[in-house]
Amino acid sequence: MYKVVLKATTMAHNLIKSVVTDGDLVVDATLGNGNDTIFLSGLTPNGKVYAFDIQDEAVVKFKKMIADENINNVEVINDGHENIDRYVHDKVKVIMFNLGYLPGADKSITTKKETTLIALEKSLELLMPGGLMTVAAYIGHDEGAKEAEAVLDLIKSLDSKKYSVMQISFLNRNNAPFLVVIEKNDNCRVNK
Amino acid sequence: MYKVVLKATTMAHNLIKSVVTDGDLVVDATLGNGNDTIFLSGLTPNGKVYAFDIQDEAVVKFKKMIADENINNVEVINDGHENIDRYVHDKVKVIMFNLGYLPGADKSITTKKETTLIALEKSLELLMPGGLMTVAAYIGHDEGAKEAEAVLDLIKSLDSKKYSVMQISFLNRNNAPFLVVIEKNDNCRVNK
């Protein structure tokens, strides 16, 4: 057997690994089942992960899990990611968004276009130069398709001097999620 | 300063590095200035790189360079990549295409839609399960735009059971090249 490399998660994780160093502050804007938070926590043992989720269920379950595992570099925040600026005051190296609903839970509770856009705009401000933001978006349900379109509109409008923006799409699968990766440029690159 | 990670070349090279092991046979379908061939040569010192280019200028220059550097795992083939099956008879791990014209040379000599499609189809057959094909396509010139469209049409039509297909686009830059990556699936994944 061989490893499958063309997966949105694998692509996002590999890019993030290439920029994070221990001690960095990072954000999981959508805790959900906690996979991305655990991944981030392992990359910066002496740093900190801020993990947001509006659903009590996800937060309670995850807090118990990290207590059991003695993981102590994660701050779990039971609030919507659109309020990220109330909790995160320093610049961060990475912010991950995994849009849609919590797998296995109430499918009517999904991230919503309006709050997602606010969260993305605030997150761009919080990102340090050389930092990355990743957004996995799902187009297989109605709310997801509208949200995905709004995310792409925002992304395309970003000044290419300030941000490099990449979209990864899976071409021969219907309704496959796509991944957007945004890199904040260093000021010293502006005139190059 | 920091390293820029969101570049088509960097993305292609990182994905290729994750699958190639020493001893593998690999192909650079478009030698050009030789950057990809040199990269591939370093990944498989005990394997072999087949490098194709129809332009004498590129071939002569590169042959001299590898002789000077004592690089002896590259077979340079002065023929169009549409004839790949005349020279490569074993399955290969990686095939790289960098479409367009040779930087710094005659811009009227570019890869062409018709021969590119033949080369891509033959290359898909030559790829081993778990192998990757990368195609960098440029839409900044007329011939390039037509070729890019034809490449995407081919790619989208591939059976998702046999191939995973990913497109990487740069959203906020006009006429930026895009990268397509195709992974050949293992037979044992078909029914999963």
C-alpha cells in the first residue's frame, strides 16, 4: 500500500507544519471533533492553541478529553469565532477553519455565511506576516454552497501585495470540499 | 524573513518528495531549463530520470551541464513528449509537465494542445499505483489558455475510482499558472 497524498486535510496539515515552530500561538476557529486542535497542539507544545466552538456538546467532550490526556496548551472557548478578537490579542501564526456542521451531531447547526465572514476578516487582521489561514469549505448542502461562494468572493478580493491566496479543488469528485489557503505577506516583499 | 510556501513549484515539489523513494523511475516531460529534472535526479540517485525536450538548444545545454556536474542518472531525450511510450517501457512513480515555452528562448515554440493531450494520456498509462503526475499550466498567452482548458477537460473526465485529481489555483493574481496533480489509485482502493 501507499499513502494517499491528495486529501484536503493532508494538504492543510503539511502546509501548516512547514510554518509553525514551537512557542507559536495558533487558532482552531472550528473545534468540532477536535482533530485540528490536537494536530495544532502537537506542533507548539510550548505555545498555545485557542479553539472556538459555539456548541456546548463539542466543548464539554473536548475539555474532558484533553484533561484525560494531560494536554495543557489548549484554551477552549465556548463562543462563536466571530468574537475571536475578544479572546485573542496577540498575532498568531496559523488559523484553521473547517466549515459546515459537527460530524455526527445536529446537522441543522452549521457555520453561517454572515458570522463566518466576520470571523475570516478579523482573523486576517490577527495573522502575523508569514502566517497561514486555512479554510475547508463544503458545497454539498445549501447553506454550505452559499457560504463557500461568499468565502471565495472575499478571498479573491484580497490585495495580492498583502496576501497570497491558493484554492485547492478536487476536480473529479462531486461536492468534494475545497481548501483555501491564505498566506500573509511580509511588508518587505511589497515592492519586490 | 520567512519562506513563501504558496508557490506552484513548491507545492509540486513537496508532494513529489512525499512519494518518491530512491531507485524509482521518474519522468520530466518538459526539460526546459532543467530545474525539475535536477530536482528529480536528487530524489532518486540510484533510479533514473527520463527528460524530454523537442528543442535542441535546451537539450545541448542541459547535457553539457550534467556532464560537468557528473550527474549520471538522467537520460535526456531529444524528442516530443507525445512519443514518451517509445522510450519509457517500465511503470514510473512521477511524471512532471511544465507547459508553455522555454524561459528566455523563442516564445513561438510552446507546448501545443494536441501533442500535450497525447502525452498526458500516455503518461497516465505509464504511472504506477501511488504515483503522481503534476501539470503546471499557464493561461497568460493564447495558446496556453487553449491548452489549459483542454488539460482541465481531460482531467475532469478521469474516473475517480482510478485517479484522484487536484487543482491548485492562485485566486488573487491575474494569469497566474495553475497546477494540476493526479494520483493514480491502487486497485485495492476501488471498492472501499
